[in-house]
Amino acid sequence: MSLPLNSTTEQQYQSVLERIVVSFLSTAPACFFLFINGTLMLCLRSKPVFRYTCRYILLYNLLVADTAQLVTSQVMFLLAVGRVKLTYAFCGTIKTVANLTAGISPLILVAMSVERYVAVCHPLRHASIITTRNTAVAVIATWAVSSLNNVTRNLFLLEHSLENLGSVLMPDYCTDVAWFPNPLREYYDKAYTALVFVSAGLAVISSYTGVVIAAKSASTDKGSAHKARKTLLLHLVQLGLSLSYTIYYPLLAGLARTVRRLVFVWVQNVFYVLFIILPRCLTSLIYGLRDQTIRPVLLHHLCCRRVRV
């Protein structure tokens, strides 16, 4: 007959078991969607029609940003669950990459919305306006804007001592608040996020309105206009999902004060999947399954090349 565990040992065992289960429940869907994203990225590099068509170039960059965001988010989540503390420099690097890639998605969605608007409302000028060169400029501009945002917010670090930044261990887990305890930075982030998402929302809504008006014209291809309207609506949904990560931490902070620890652990995992993982994975599902050109190629790769292209 085995000896009964004391209270402290039992709590430690439950804590370790909880962390293992939570890590698995978050990592499993993350790995699944990373596989889907990676397969779709491989598809978009497999044929010239994908490599040199402007909307697929934009989609590829959107997937790169979303995949990088998903990887960094999962790494930080597992480090927090495992109660691993990092140095300020390492945490700052991860957070900078996460913030950079998080800012790419709404800007790329604007470019994709404009491309659909031009295709429907100005079909004769589409080939001269939406060129691979202009698309490359738009992609570079989105990465430049997001990079400039990172440089600007990092200027707030100048108020703090940077000595031994690379070797000092953080007292808490890797979060923006722990790494960057500056209230001005928080106000700046809120202002920048509001500006980007309001501007992006107006751009997508304006494109949708333009397509709706053009669809009533007798000279417009009704089928193309209908598909463009559905695509722009999906862009608007994606934009809202991209914004959902901003309410993740406030929701957790509110729950931590009102529910028991065991309930909080499971709700945290559910919220993480809903607000962090899922928004970064819908792009591949939406475009991979809706686009008639991509769908057979994606199914061909997902089914181990048993489905003919």
C-alpha cells in the first residue's frame, strides 16, 4: 500500500499536470493550423500563376505575417505556462517580432481590398494599376510602416537604464507590461491600434461600397462583383478578428479577479485559441477553400498528392 501524498506534493503534481494539459490543448491546434498555413505557403510558391499574380503575392505575405505571429504567440504562451522567466533582451526580441507581424495583417488586408475594388470597378485599368511592381511597393510599405511603429515605441525605452539589459532576468513572465513598464507606451499602442484599424476599416468598407454600386451597373460582370463583395466582407471579418487580440489581456485581467484559479486556467486556454490562434488561421481556410485556383493545389498537397490537380 503506497503512502498518501501530502498536500504540498499533491498541489505541485496537479499544477504540473495542469500545465502539461494546457500546453497540449493549445499546441495541438496551433501545430495543425501551422501545417495548413505552411502547406498553403508551399502551394503559393509552386506555380508561376501564384508567384506572379498580385493577389496571391499579397496573400503570401499575409500568410507569412500570420504564421510568424502564431509562432511567436505560441512560444510566449508556452513560456508563460511553463513559468519560464527570460532576460529583458530575449523577451524584447520576441515581443518586437510579435508586434511587427501583428501590424502587417490589417495593412495587407487593405491592399487586398483595393485590388478587388480595382478589379471590379476598373477592370480595363486593372492590369496597368495592379502590377507586380506596384504590389511589391505596397508590400514593402506595409512592412516599413509596421517597422516604423516598432522603432517609435522602442524610443520609450530611452527613459530606462539600458545597462546590463542583455543579462538581467525579468522578475515576471514575458509580457508587454513586464518588459515595457511605461504608461506612455501603452497610450501610444492604443492610439496606433485605433488609427490603423479605423483607417483599414474605412478602406475596406469604402471598397465594398464601391463594388456594390458598380454591381448595379449593366456593364459590370455580375458574377465577379458578387464574388468580390463576399471577399470584401470576409476581409472585414478578418480585420475584426485581427483586432480581437487587443481584448485578450484585459479579459484575462478581469477574469483573474472574479473566478477560481482552476476555472481561470481553462478559460484562459479557450480565450487563447479563440482570440490568438484562430484569427491567424482563418486566412488559409478562407482562401485555400474558396479560391478555385488554389483549392485543387491545396487539396493535392494536403492529401499527400493523391488528389489530382
